[in-house]
Amino acid sequence: MIKEDGRKGALSEPSQPKRVWRAGTLVYTSAGLVTLFLWLLFGDFAWSMRDRSVGPMAHWYLKQLGVSNLLFGLLVSSFPALVGLILIPIVSMKSDRHRGQRGRRIPFLLVTTPIGAFGMAGIAITPILAKWVHGFFPEQSETLIAVACFGLFWAAFEFATLAGQAVFGGLINDVVPKPLLGRFFGLFRAVSLIDGIIFNYWIMGYVPEHFTLILCTISVFYGGAFMWVCFKVKEGQYPPPPDIAHSPNRSWIGGAKASTRSYFRECFTHPYYLSIFVMLTLGTMAFLPVNAFSIPYARSLDMSMEFYGKCLALTFLISLIFSYFIGWLADIFHPIRMSMVALIGYVFISAWGWAEATTADRFAIGFVMHAVASGVYVTSVVSLGQRLYPHSRFAQFASAGGVLMSLCTVGISPLMGLIIDATGSAYQYTFLAGGMLAFFALLASFYTYRRFLELGGIDHYVAPEP
């Protein structure tokens, strides 16, 4: 069909409607969607560089101090879990109900990002600070002072990380169109893996000599880059929040009690949502024993940090190749199906690691298989909450899963540390523990999947009202 364009004698074809994508009140053209993805991916690059570097460097520093496996587990696993148990529900509910000029997620990220950068910088200067403080208290052990300084900055870092994590997932849920979540998280996973490759292949080997310089540099980059992204990404409009605890006739204490009751009633009384929490908790915990003790495991077998870093970089490269493909499969077949496949694979991998990973070379093989399987699981399951939880309360339900995760992980690393100490540093038991957790996660997945099908399945799923 041809129509006039307003000029005498001039004819033109009708313009074709542009394809648009919607996320709530946000409407994107293809160009707008690409811009959004680029900003979020840049933010994820800074976020992932923080996650990929601080954990391994903190683990290395603690083992340099000679702390026991029990204390190691308490600091790197139990303490963050306890902080998350208290902090995540508060921040997530506040975020879901906040309505501000910059939206409901970004204001929280603008607060937590500088705190996280401060904690990273503090950990970086802990070796220097501990020596300086020891000069005022020469009768005290320098190691004890170093652990105390580390603990202070580690607390600030974990506070910011956990609070930011509870909100960042909600931001993605609010601004990214739902049909693209799997592929988007596949790209997120790819960026995270690129960070891992960069850090572990080229930087990890220099950590023993340049711990402070490396971590300070990363803290500055993370703080500046992520703050920039927060100012560039825009949120849409949200409907008014449920007025649970803000009645003008209700006291602050009464409002807090009402919010708490509402939180636990909505999140922890529905069997279906409880099954999702259990499934995700056990699945995530399955990889924790090996992840938490991989560096001590490697050192016990006389594996150099350079070789360990290259092994980890190899796992990231393998996962990078498949990350977008796995995200695409999650969009096609659904994340719950993909996660079940990953758990089945990990049960067999962990059995091999438990039996065979007793030398540096065999540990390298088992560790690479472990990391690739965990990467497949994480990439598959990362968009599951966005698909299964009620959209209006996504951060709240995601935090409830985090509460259960915190309760369950508080003791797993210290318990694993006690087992390792009691068995004479037999670190291969980390594989056994992970395999058992993966098996129980698989059982929970079968139950959740059956309920998912009853609620409409892939094509007609409707999240039940809490």
C-alpha cells in the first residue's frame, strides 16, 4: 500500500511499526534495549570484578595469617549468612515499598555501593593497618589484631554486598523484559566469567606480592563504575505499595511488627513457595563446600596460586563459551528444567572428586568439572525467581529465600572445617558433602516442578497469591 507523504506529487510507503519491548511501564525500542543492556552489563562487569576478586584474596590473606579451618569457615561463610539473615529481609521489603524520584531500587544501590568500596579498601590496607595498630599494643598478637581489623572491614563489605544484592536483582526484574531474562542473565554470566578469567589468569598470581595495590585498585574501579551506572539506568513507574505498616494511627513499633508479620505470613506459609526456597537453597549450598575450601584444598596438595588461578580461569573460559547458549536454553525449556540437569551432572562429578581428587593434578580435574557444573547451574537458575515469584513482591520473596539460605549456610562451612580438621585435612570430603546436597536439591526440584506444571506450566503459569 502507498500513501502520500504531504508533498505534492510525492508518494511514500507507510512506515513499518517498530518492535517494542515492555517491562512494566517501561517501553523500549531495539536501540533502547541495547542501550539498557550495555549499561547493565557494564555495571555487572564492575560488580563481578568485585565478587571475583575480594573473596579469593580475602581467603588467601586469612590462610596467610594461619587461622584455623573453623575460624576460616566462620568468617567467610557463617558471618555473611548471619548478616544476610537480618539485613536482606529488611532491605528487600523497604525496596519493594519505596517510591522515590529515582525509583525503588537505585536509591538503595547509591547508598550501598560506597560502603562496599570502603570495605574493600579497608581489607586492602589491613596488613599495613595491623602493623601500625600493633605498635600501640605490642603485648598483643599481631595476628589477632590483623584478624580484628580484617573482621571490621569484612563486616562493612558484606553488609553492602548483601544489601546491594537484594536490590540489584529486583532492579533487573523491574527494567528487563521478562521474555529476555534467560538470555540477559546468560550475558550477565558471560561478563562475570570474563572478569573471572581476567582476575585469575593475569592477576591472581601477583596477589602474594601486591595484595594491597590490587585490591585498592579494584575498590576504586568498582565504586566509580557502579555509581555511574546507577545514575544512567532509569526505573519506571510503580503502583502504590500495599499499606501494611504506614497507617498514620500506627506507632513505629506497631508498624514494624505488622511488617514483620506480613513478611513471614506471605513468604513462609505457602507450601509451593517453601518448596522453591528449599530447592534453591539446597542447590546453591551444593557447591559451597568445594568453593569455600578450594584454596586451602589446593595449598594442601602443594598447588601454586598461579596454577590454581589458571585452572579457575579455564573453568571461566569453558563456561563463557556456553553461557549465552545456556541462557537461551533456559528461555526455551525453562530454568527449572535446566537446573535439574545440572544437579544430576554434579552428583556424578562430586562422587568422582570424593574418590579421586587426592593429588594436585586430580584436584585440578575435579575442580574444573565442579566449577563448570556449578556455572551451568547458576546460569540456568538465575532467572528462576523472576519467573516463579509474584512480580510485585519479587525482592521480598527473593529475600525470603535468602533468609532460608542464611539459616542453612551459617553452620555448613564451620562444620566442614571441623570435619576437615578431624580427618587430618582430608579436603576431598568437600566433594562428598556437595554431592549429597545436590542429591537432596534434586529431590526438592522434582516436587517443585510438579507443582509448577499444576499452576500452568511454561505457557500458562500464574504465580499463586501469597
